[in-house]
Amino acid sequence: MADPRLRVRDPLVHESVTISHVPFTIGRRETNSLRLGSTEVSREHAEIVEEGGRYRLRDRQSRYGTFVNGEAVAECELRSGDEIRLGRSGGAELVFLQEGDDDSRSGDSTPHSLGGMRLLTVMLERLRALGSGRVLQEVLALVLDSAIEIARADRGFIMLATPDGDLEFRLARGPGGRTLTDLTFGTSRRIPLEVFRTGRTRVERDLQQRDIAPDHPHTIELGIRHVICVPLNLVQFVESEALVPESRRVGVLYLDGRGKGTLVSDETRSALETLAAEASTAIENARLYRIKLEQDQDMRLAARIQQELLPHAVVRLPYVDAAATTLPCRSIGGDFFDYLAQTETVFGFTLGDVAGKGPSAALLSAMMQGMFAFVSQGPYADSPATIVARIDRALGQRRLESRFVTLLFGVLTIDGRLTYCNAGHNPPFVVGASGVRRLDAGGPIVGLLPCASYEQETVALGRGDMIVAFSDGVSEALNAAGDEFGESRLLEAIERTGTADAQAMIDGVVDAVRAFTKGAVQSDDITIMAVRYLGGTARA
């Protein structure tokens, strides 16, 4: 007695496999007796065993189930001609055959009008084209045109899932790439909605059958008799075998026609399910690509707005020469600087660094600028510590988790008095004829402690003295070897540049950092401010 066989149905290849031993295991794992590559086939999906001369099929706790003649089974006896499907749809299809059965028989399918070689050519061309799709509408058109050609359908449409779980009509096509509108297509949504809900392909071989005709009166009025609707199931693979691949439906592919032809054949169904599996990935990639373009555009707009929120980088008053720059490590950053007054006698300035990177840090830095602009209105030459404390309380009231800010706020008057408060920031350098000093009086990081107290210090500047404030992105800039730029190199760059011009100081420090890092990717924003006191006296 000859061994039984499994006829493997595939859109491109029909293969007959002999069950030469038992248990005969089936799945994606290489060690199986029959290895299959479908995304809905589990690594160890099912097995065939022999008991008393009879063969039984057992499901091995597969993810997407095992079906015999359309019914889900955990274990059942096999009879010659039984149709086995591994997975809900788009999985492998097998036929169990025993001695005397014709291997070439294909059930109720009709010979494929494209022919084996032409079907192979069409499928390969379409799948390659799908992989290069970037624009969603173009991908949808390619999927529909390919499906219509494979199935010899009269019409087809695609509906995609919306964020709230509904189906949205996206594109309808006819033969020859003719686009149809939703209104001119005019067919029932009953079948697409069912396929989207169940995730299983549905084939209607004749809508005019008495038991289903009442459900599709409008479609029948158009002369449509034959329908196939395939779910677009997106399977996202995982890196570890211990994790289960994720699957979700992104839409449905629907085809119909007046003539039967090959539209509802088994070969067409298998080919369309394979196409749908690849189409799901292509559609998702096109969608993600569109989102990426939109995000890039939003980031460019955000970067431009952030730059416009900053003041003009250079300020020149009779007693002050100031300049600043910020170089975000991403499109937008969390560093900020601002000039809060430019009067004849008082010049206020601040520089800060928000914890974190990217959009969230940029939003908080913009809020910090707004806070400073509000709380520093009016006379404030003697109250930097009070203003910083107000900002600390305002930030604490918003309860922003893990969002802290280091900052320096200073006020320079025309007579050379600098009053400042340093809230956990890198102590700036004051460089002049009398040497180098650091500005470290103040208090903790803003937003870190409730009701924190802050101190301020007043120092006298001489003519030509330069204040150089910086974020830790400067001192902690890394070269390719992982070495930090460090404050000693920063001080060397400051002294090498001299104190003649604030903008020249900024340029010199930036050049020194870039020469040190030599193009190495940085993980923090770089911000520098230089404020040079030119001397002067208050008017009487």
C-alpha cells in the first residue's frame, strides 16, 4: 500500500509531498518534516500520526489555528480529499490524498487563464514593484491592477482601516488601470465588513443563489455574480522565538465580476492571498513613509519657530556687546537663551538647558522663555534670585515629571555691577584683566525641589571684562575616541580668542569644539553666550 500524500497548494508551485514517516510534522521550523514559509504558519503548527492504519491530524497549539474542510480542529481523522488550511487566511493550503487519488485534481477550481509561467511572471513582477512603493495611492493602484489582472476580474476596490477601527473606501479600479469612484462602483459593503471582522477570505461563486441573493440586491442589479474578498493582514515579525509575531488587519481587497472565469478558482484565491500578504506590508510601509515625511515637515517648521523665538543673536549697546548661538543636536533642542532688557542702564540675560531632547524639551524651553518674559517685567536689577524662585514655583505647579532646567540669570547695569543667580548651571567664566573667576552662587536646578531657595551675588566688572556662559553640551562634547572637550579646553579657547569682540568669542569657541569633535555625532545641544562690558556711567 502506497504512502499517503499531501498536495501543497501555492500560488506559484504545486508540490506533492509523501508522508513517508510518522509523526509527520508541519511548520516553519527547519526541523519539520514539511517546512512551510507562510506568515500564518507557526514554527510547530501541526502533525500527522497513524493509529490502527488510520491517519489523524493534530494541531500543535498553533497561533492561527488548523482547519479541515473549513472547520477549526484540534485533532481529527483524515480522509482522502480532505482540505487542510493552516492559518486563518493567507496561510498554507494542503490536500490529504491516499492511494488511487489523482495528484493533478484541483477540486472545483478551473484552469488558470494566465497559465503557470505567466502567473509566475506576473506575481514576481508585482511583488518586486510593491517593494519599491513609497506613495500610498500609487501602491493601492498597483495592488488593484495586479489583483484584477491575476483574477481576470471586472472591478476591484480597497478599503483601509481607520484609526478608530472602521473601514474607509480608498480606491476602486477596473481593467486597464481605469479608476472608478465610490459612487460609480456601487456595491454592498456587507462582504468587506465581514472579511475585515473575521480576517478570513470569502468567495461567493454565485450571488444569485436564493439563500444569499436578498443580501446583495444592488450588486446583483449591476450584473455581478462572482465575488472574492481577501483580508489585508499585516504580520510584524519579532527578533526572538520567545516572542509571538503581532498581526493586525489593515484593510480588505475586494474583486468581483459578471463572468466566473478564474475569479473564484482555488489558484486565484491562493495567488490573491499571497499578493494581499505582500500588499499589507507595502501599504503599511507607504503609510509610515507618508507619516515620516509629515513628521519631517513638522520638525522643520518647529525648528524654524524655535529659532524665531530666540532673540537676535547680537546685541550692541553703549555699555554692552553681547552675542550667542545654539546648535541643537537634533532638529530642535532644549537649550535656550534670551535678552530680557536692553535699556540705557540695565541689560538682562539668561541661558538655560532643559532636561531631555527633542520636541518635549523644545516645548519646555519655549515655556521657560515665556516665563522669563512675564516675571521679569518691570525693575529687576536687584532681584535675579527672586525671579528664579518664581519660575521654580511656576514650573513645580505644572507637575512635569522628570522635567528640570538648569539656568543662569544675570543683570548687568551701566556702572558695571553684575547681579546673577545660577540655578544648577555650569558656572560661567568671567575673563578680564584681573584674571578668571566663576559665577556659581544661586541654588538647585529649577523644578527639582518644591519651594527651593535661591541666592544671588553681585560682582563688579571692569571695562572689557567678558562673561562666557555655556551649556554642558560644550564642555561635554565628545570626539571620536570618546574624550570630552572639557572646561580646560574651553578656557584655553576663550583666552586664545581674547575679549575684544563677543561674536568673535562665540566663533572661536565653536571652531574649537568642531575641531576637537571632527564631525563626531553629538548627544547634547551646544549653546554659548558672551557678554562683554564696555564701561560707562549712568546719566544724572
